[in-house]
Amino acid sequence: MIGVMIVTFAMGTIAFSLGWFGGGDVKLLAACCGVAGFPGWTTLLFFTLLAGGVVAVVEATHRGRLRAVLRSTLTAAMTNVATERLDMPYAIAIAIGAGAYVLSATAAPFMRLPL
């Protein structure tokens, strides 16, 4: 449990230093992964990343910037230089990912990932 938290916090610190996550989001994700333990933390991270993508698309659409953000994402994937930035609270995606993980471990076993 502690090892999972340390690894998640270390990876999150790198993401924070690159400007991808806020400091609170890193701590929240490390705490959630620590509760999930090993090997559940990989499932929680997967659900969180998936939820983050959905939340980002919804947020970009809401702001009327979906086309620009998608174009910037494609450019960043090819050249490693982003032209648009979309700031959003990632805690929402972490909460959705944690909820999906809890559902997969309890009431919805069909959501379990074969990891």
C-alpha cells in the first residue's frame, strides 16, 4: 500500500513538474491508489485516465474550444509542442475513476480489467 502511494506520488510529481497536474490532484491520486493497493491501483489509474479524457472533451466543448484542443493534441503528439492549453480540475476525473474502480470491485464485476 505504501509502495503504491510512493510510486504514484513520484509519477505524479513528474506530471506536476511538466504542468500536467496540480499538486492537490497528485496527492489525491496517490491517496486513492494507496487505498486501492496492489494490483487494484492500475485499474484505478486506467479508469481515472479514461474519465480524464471524457472530462476534457466535455470541458473543451463547453468552452467552445474542442476543435482547437483536438488540433493541439494531435500537434503535440507529433511534435511534442502543444499550441493550446486546457486547464481543468482533474479531481473530478479522479473521483469518477475511483468510483468506477469501487464499482468494478463490488457491484459491477464485469468492469474488472484482467491485469
